[in-house]
Amino acid sequence: MKKTLLDQVLDWSGRALVAAILGFVMLPFIVVALASFNDSAILSFPPENWSLRWYGNAFGYSDFGDGLLNSLRIAAFGATIALVAGAGFAYALDRYAFPGKAFLNGVLMSPLIIPNFTIGLGLLILSAAAGIPRTMWLVIAVHVIIVLPFVVRSVYVSLRNFDRAYETAAESLGASPRRTLLTVTLPLLLPGLISGGLFAAILSFNEFTASLFVVSQRTQTLPVAMYNYVREYADPTLAAVSVIYVVTVALILLVVHKIFRLEKVLNVE
């Protein structure tokens, strides 16, 4: 059906509004990106002279490299643990009725309303009282607590939309419960599992507030390393790191989108 003039005006107005919103959201990043090419050690905008010296400084600063490796390790372990545990909790909450079910659901969702710095400070006090050193595993534990609700909700929504007739059909054909779980249930829950794991990894990699309380010099993450740098220096190195950070994440998301089709994974088709 041919669009009327009013429909065309509304269509283009909507596109213009979306473009304006995106431009407004991207404006801070554009300013930071231009400032990162400043030749001067003092942040200024617009740059008078252009240089890549701060990108070299960003790659050469050892704390950033160590922080990046720590963030990748913590995000990988934390997202994996949260995915396995969250999927198990979501399955139990959806499929079984047991005493304390509502209480368990409340405990699992509580990190959504408790400030992250409270979680980090609480774990620091608890670990100090128990004599637990501030190792990588303590940081991973904090990250698992913070990202677990997102995995639970993602998988739980997939389970609620799951048609159990497929499981019934598999069982009627002689499949064991284990085989039904591996060949029917898990493949159909894959979008929820991927989205939950993706959210967990991104949130864990970017977590700063809680990490600040539990990391040590040896286990500091990239966001903590960036915070420590900006406390001591005021040059555009952090702007360069931010540009590298945003561009890298965008490229990773593009690759993931090409492989998995994010609109399917996130159920936004």
C-alpha cells in the first residue's frame, strides 16, 4: 500500500529524531576522540596541533596492559560462572515449586537494587574478617554477584516463552531426560543463554565501583587502572584509552552480530 504524505512526513520525522538523539549521545565521544589527538599535555578543545603521542603512551603504560589482561580474565571467569549458576537458578525457579522460592528469587535479584559500592565494601569487610586475601578469585566473586541477576532474568524469560511440547515430544519418542535437556531444551534456550552471557561479560569488564574496594595492585582491572591514572596525570592519555576502548568494543559487537545476529539473540526482531 502506498504511503500517504502524512505517513512519509512522520517516517522522515522519526528518522530525523533518531539521528538527532544518536548525534547527541555520540557528542561526548566525538569531543573526547578529538581531544585524544592533542599534541599538548594539557587537555584542550579543539586541538591546536595534532599528534598520536598519547596513543603511544596508552599502549606503553604497563598498568593499562596488566589491567586489560586482568579485566579479560575476570570477565571470562565471572561470566562463565554466572552463566552456569544463573541458568541453573532460572531453571529451578521456572520448573519447580519449593519452600523459599520467593525468598531465593529476591536474594538473586537483590544486586539490582543494592549499590555496587556497598557490595564491594561488604565483601572487603567479610574477606578481611575471614582472613581471605584480595586475590583474583575475590574480584571474580564480586563480579559474579553483580552480574548474576542479569543472567537469571535473561534465561528465565526464555524459559517462560519456551514451548514445553518439544520436550514432551522428545520424551514420547524415548529420549532420556538428559538427552532431552542436551538436544532440545538447551538449543532452544540458546538465545537467552547467549544474551545473558554477553551482558554478564560486558558488565563485568566495565565494573569499577565494587572492584575498587577488592582489587590490589596486582589484580587491578582496566577501569581501576584508568581511575588511578587520572588521579595522578591530567594529559590526554585517558582520552586515547577511551577511544581505543569504545572502538574495540564496537568492533567486537559487530563481529558478534555477524556471527549470531544480535536481534535474534536479544529477541528484538
